[in-house]
Amino acid sequence: MRGETPVIILDDILSELDRTRRAFIFKGLDDSQCIMSTCESQKVKNRGNILKVSKGRII
């Protein structure tokens, strides 16, 4: 729908990017709704709500 903010889903994108490219991605997401999966949670600290999943459950 026009005028609606899309939800962006990124699956483990941070492990493939260097620091400069990660900063570029985060800057572009400032006003967006984003769901991101990562195995490197230290790279997303202070960037929104972080939910940890273990054995298929949110912990």
C-alpha cells in the first residue's frame, strides 16, 4: 500500500559485511521497521529490541 512503511527482513546480513557497510545499512534503517537475524548480537547492541532464540523459543 502506498504511504505505508514497509517491514524490512534481513537474515544474517551482518556476518558478511565490514564495519563501514554495516554502518551504511544501519543508517538506512533509521526510520524503518526491521526484523534482523544475526549470530553476532554484539554488533546490534543499542539498535532496538533484541530477542534471543534458543532451541526454537524466545528466551
